[in-house]
Amino acid sequence: MIFDLTYISIAIASLILGLLLVLFIVRKTKKVRHKQIVGIQFILLIRDLITSTQKHRGWSAAYARGDQSVLGDLNALKQNMKHTSSRLEHNFPVTEFERWESYQDHWGRLSAHSEQLTLENTVKQHTQIVSNLLFLLEDIAEHYHLTVEHLSDFPNVGLLWRELLHVAEYIGQSRALGTGIATQQFCSSVEKIKLGFLHQKISEIANGTFNQLEQQKSKADSFTVSQKVSQAKQQIGQFCQIIKQELIDAEKIELDSKQYFSMATDAIQVINDIFDTEVNQIKDHFSR
Amino acid sequence: MVYLLRKAGMKQTFSLVWILILVTLAVLPWLPVWLGYAFSVAALVILALLFIAIIKELTELDEKLKQGEQVEYDYRKLELSALSLGKPVKQLIDLLRELSRQNNGLKARMSEVEHASLQVIESAQQVSYNVQAQSDSTNSTAAAILEMSQSLQQVAEKIKATFELSSLTQQDSEQGKVHLIQLKKEIEAVKQDADITQVQMSELDGLAESVAQMSKTIQDISAQTNLLALNASIEAARAGDLGRGFAVVADEVRALADRSSQAANQITNNVQQVLEKSHLVNESMKLVAERSGGCLDTAEQTENALNCMHSRAQEVQAEMQIISANTEQQNMANQEISEHVERVVQGARANAEVAEQAQAIANHLKTLTQNGG
């Protein structure tokens, strides 16, 4: 009888241990998935903040060039960004990230005095803030397990949080710089070097990213993404050609600033489309 | 065990193992000895497996870190968060992430420096080309100025020769003037002589007329003598033989009277001719006097012209002196320009060298950034 009890107790103990093990595994898997879902929402808000900061950079640059009409838009955008920051702080543990504190500090100082800054300085300050936010977004993606280690169905997920957004940022920088050049119809040697560097970076990173997106398609990848990548390749190729021919190599700049701004915005838009499509696919994957 | 570690997490796996050990220790007094040993061995085996799993994870971590260079220090490609090694690895990932970002930032800066250095190379090449072109142009300019300077030297020499010729012309005109004055004096002397000759010819005419008068008187005397000799012959005829001798004398006297008359006629004729010739000479002398006057006028006009020539030659000489001085100044200015151009050429050469050095530096910079990248 004792023998039987011993075996029964052993079996019960083993069962409990096994159940505990399964419980731990399931719990951790659920926790990771939950974090991933929260992380996606978190990232989308940070992306909104990045887009708003990029817009703020463009309008601040226009204001520094003497366009007073954007002052209303700038103030409205500041309110919008304040609202986004507030949402981030209330709904997500953004304050746990060092880069958020750094952003708050830098943005607080910049937004208070952005109208008094010179064109070069305002562009530089905004670019630093955008760069910090891009790193924050990447940190959040890793903290919330939105990496290829935890999303094996999405081998290109890392490209979304870094390369794709960096291409958009480089296009944004060349939009700010190129619009000023097209308005003044003069490109200094330093501006040529900056534009040449941006042109080189856009071409390098965009080609590398698009090739990887085409070669390593995710399981959930649809025809739409391939189509969007192909469209983006063409559009960014044309945009790079315009930068090279009309701004860097041109003896006399005749490019219309509004036309250039519109082309750059379209190029950013196709990148954002790919980003949104990929993010939606990840969301769909979570909801299954 | 590695799977369990990764799926459940290190903390949870260790918790489970500790629970297993505690449960084993708690129920050990009621268990048979052999079973107690069996549980202890199982617990030890599980612990050993756990440590082996941890060592495996550490070995994998070591291998992945060694792959760092192959994946260009992109920590994402190492997939370190898949390893279940708890906080230390998380901190390591954080550190790697920051290092990777710094590396990317540095790479981007290097890339920008490389791009800028390429632009510097292009600019330096352009400067070098421009400076070379400038140097060539300046060399050509210097050669042209040198040629111009030599040409000006020749012009100055020619001006000097012309000036000397002009001086000689002036001297000649002065000498001509002297000769002309002498000629004028001589013409005046000729005129005076002609006037004197005219006066003397008039006197000669008077004398010739008096000779003609005397010849007429002789003719009258001869006619009267002839008449007397005729009367004597008549008287001698009357006297007959006595008068014969007288008649011969009378004939002789008559013959003398005839010869005197003829001689007087001849003298008259000759005087007439002398008068005619004298008249002609007189006319000629008048013409000589008039022509001498004309010659004097012409000589005066020639003198005026020579005076004019002399003053013009002096003016030309003065102008030549000014031109000579200007040419000299121009020559000096040309030499100065030539020296400046030479300095510009030297500057252009120095600039070309500087541009080449800048190009070399930029190339070096590019090489450095490429090595660094």
C-alpha cells in the first residue's frame, strides 16, 4: 500500500511539475505575444511622432527662410505632438526608456525657441531629435520582442524598424535641403556634398532594403507588398536621379521647389505604405 | 533542456528544478531508500543537464560574438536575445546595440568624409586644371609682352635714328639757308652790275652818237672839200698848163674828200650798228636786272620756305623727343608688366602645386576613410 502511495505521489508530483512547466511556457508565450501587440501600438505612436517632427522640421525651415504663413501650422503641429507625447506617457511605459527622457529634454528646449533659430541650426536640431526617436523606436521594437528571433515568420521585421525608416528620414533630409536650394536656385559646394552624401545613402540603403524585402519574403507576404516595393524602387530611383541631375550636377538650377517637395513627399509616402502594409501583416498574424 | 530554457525562461526553469529538489527532500523520509537515491540521482542529472544547457548557451554566445565581423557588427543578425542567459546577456545586447549604433554613426560620418574628400579631389583637379590653363595663358601673355618690348626697343631705335636724320636735315636746311643768303647777295651784286652796265651802255650810246655827229661833220667837211677841189680844178683848167699841177692836186684833194666821205659814211654805219647792238644789250641788261629781281623774290620765297622747314624740323624733333620719351616709358612699363606676369606665372605654378597637394591630401583622406570603413 505504501508502495502504491509512493508511486501515486510520484506520479502526482511529476504531473504537477509537468503542468507547471507547461504553464510557464504558455504564460511566457502569451506574455511575449501581448508585449508584441502592445509594442506595435507603441511603435505606431512613435512613428507618428517621428513624422510630426519631420513635418515640424520642414515648416521650421520654411519659417527660417522667411515664410511667416507656416506659423499657425507650426503651433497646431506642436499641440498635436504634445497630445501624442501625452498619449504615449499615459498608455505606454515610455518613460522607462532613456531615449524618451533625452527626447523630452531636447524637444522641450527646441520647441520653445525653434522660431528664433537659424535655418541650418533648426534643421540640425530637428534631425538630431528624429535620429533619437528612430533609435527609441528600434529599442521599443526589441524590448517588445518584435525581432526576427520572436517573429520567425517575418524575416525582414528588423528592416522595418531601422532601414526603411532611415530611408524615409534621409529622403526627408534631402527634401528639406533640396527645397531650399530649389527656392534659391543656387547650390553651394557644401550643400552639394551634403546632397551627394544623402543621395548615396538613399540609393545604398533603399536598394539593399528593397532587395532583401524581395528576396526574403515573409510567409504572410502578399502580392501587394511586392507591388509596393517595385513601385517604391522606381519612384526612389527617379527621385535620386532628380537630385543628381537637377541639383548636384546642374550648372543652373531650374527645378521648381514645389515640384521637388511633392516628389520627395511621394517618395516618403511609398516607404510609409510599405511600412504600414508590413505592420498590418504582423497585426494580422497576431490576431490569428 | 536548451529548448526548455528558451521557452520557459531561465528563472522559471531554475524555479522548477528547485521545487523538484525541495519536494524530493520533503518526501524523502517516507520513501524507500532506493527511491530516495533514485530521486537524488534524477535531481542531480536534471541539475547537470541544466548546467550543460547553460554552458551550451554560453558556447553559442561565444560563437555568435565571434561572427560579429562577418555580419558587420549588426547585433540584430546575431539573434542574441534568443539565448536564454538572463540579465547579463540582456545588458550585453544593450551594450552591443549602442556600440553598433555608434559604429553605424561613425560609418556614416566616414562615408560623408569620403564623399566630401571625393568632392575635394574633384575641386582640386578642377583648380589644378584652371591654374594650368591660367599658367599657359600667362606664359603666352609674358611671351607676347616680351615680343612687344623687343618691338618697342626697335621702335625706340628707329625713332632715335629718325631723330638724328631730322637733326641732319635741320643742319642741312640751316646750311642751305646760309648758301641762299650768299646767293641772294650775289644776285643783288649781279643786279647792281647789270644796272651799272646799263648806265655805262647809255654813256656808250651817247659817245657813239657824238661819234656819229663827228662823222657827219667829217662828211660835211668832205663835201665842202670836194666842192673846193672841184672849184680848184675848174680854176686849174682855166689856168691851162699852169694850172695843170694845181689840177692834179685838186683831183687828189677831191679823191681824199671822197675817201673821207666814204670813211665817215662807214663810221656812221658802224656807229649806227653799235647803237643798235647797244640798244639790244641795254634791253638784255634790263631783262637781266628784271630777272635778278625775280631771282631775288624767288630766293626770298625759298628762304621763307627753308625757314618754315627749319621750324617744322625743330617741331618734328621736339615731337620725336616726346615720342622717344614715351616709348622709353612704355618700354619700362612693359618690363614691369613682364616682371609682374612672371610673378603671376610663379604664383600659378605654386597654386598648381598646392592644388596637387590638396588632391594628394584628399586622396589620402579617402584612403584613410576607406580603410577605416
